[in-house]
Amino acid sequence: MMKKLFLISLLSSLLFSATSEQIEQYLSISKADAQLVSIEQVFDSMRQNQEREDNDTQEINQIYRGYLEEHLSSNELEELLALYRTPIMQRYVVEMESSISKEDMDAFLKDLEENPWSTERLEIIDNILNLTVKEEEIVAFYQAMTQRYRKASTDNNKTKEPTKQEQQYVDMMKKGAKEELLYGLQVLSIEEMRELKSALASSILSKASKVESGAMVHVMNQFIKGITSEPKSTNQDSNRTL
């Protein structure tokens, strides 16, 4: 009986949803919500032909955080927080926050081509890229982003292989991500690179990546639903005139 109660208690704790405070701590320490900037840029282009409220950004953040709360348990958040508090992950977050102009990036890549790094360092970069940038997650976001423009026949005949446009988007995103990794991690020693690769291979980070990707798709779906269900006032006015 005691064993059964213990198992029930353990299961309950594992399934207990994350709190808002845990989510805020996680986003603060991991900078995971930085990707919302990119989704805001997509929304900005969509807003050009749609009338939207000024509180879109607040809504996006609320939807994103709500999705994380719903799909990550309290225990999982504690595990993520513990991982991100390690020196190597803190170093990773700081270095990857570095911004660089296109001109400086081009100069950096040209110098790297002329003075290539060791094979091991480049292989670790590729391993980290594969751990942090998942093709299926990029495709899912692209499909959510372009759902208004895809024909029904395309949706009804989906294949496991990405379309040409989807693959081009994946290649573009992976290219940009790799360049950011090359630039951001250039200051790490080879020992630190090995340690980082091991940390990023954690199963809890894989779970978090899937959830964050799902949150981005969910936010996009909610935004698309809003702009397609609420016609522009200009259209309504023209209809009244007719």
C-alpha cells in the first residue's frame, strides 16, 4: 500500500504543471524567448495589410508562456534551471547573445575560410547545430507561417519529405544558425566545446526544444486565426458603399 501511494505521489509530482514563476526564471536564464523577436518580424510584415491592435506583442508573450506552462512540468523546469545554471551553459547563453553586422560576419567567415579551425572544433559545431536546430521543427513553423497561402491540394497531399520551398527555408535557417554558432563560440576552448556539446545533448533540452517549437507554431496559428477571422475595416467600408 505504501509503495502504491509513493508511486502515485511520484507520478503526480512529475506531471505537476510548471508555475508562471518557473517559466519566467527559465526564460530569463536561457533567453529562450529571444526567438519571439523573429516571429514578431513575421507578424509585422503580415500586419501591413491587416488592422491589428497595439497589444499584439503582449498577447504573443502570454500565449507563448502559457503554452510552456501547459507542456512542461514543474520537475522538468527545475531540471532545466539547474542545467542552465552550470558555468558552461551560462557561458553559452552569454556568447550566443553577441550581435554582429553582416559586414563583420562576412569578414569573420572570410578569415575562417583562410584560417580554418581544427577538424574537431568544426565537427563539434556541426554536432551542436544538429542538437539545437531541428529540421522538422523548422518545417512545422514554416507550414504554420505560410498556411494562408498554401492550396488545399497541397495540404491534402503532404509527404514526409519537405517541399522545395520548405527545404530552402530550412537551409537558410540552418546556415544562419551555423554562422551564429561559429561566431559566438569562437572564444571557447576545445575542452569547453566538448563540455558544451555534452550539455546540449541532454534529454531535457531536447524536450524543451520540442515544446518551444510547439509554442512558436501555436502562437503563429493563433495569430493567423485572428487576422483571417477579422476582415479589415477598409473592406467592410467598401462593402457598405457597394
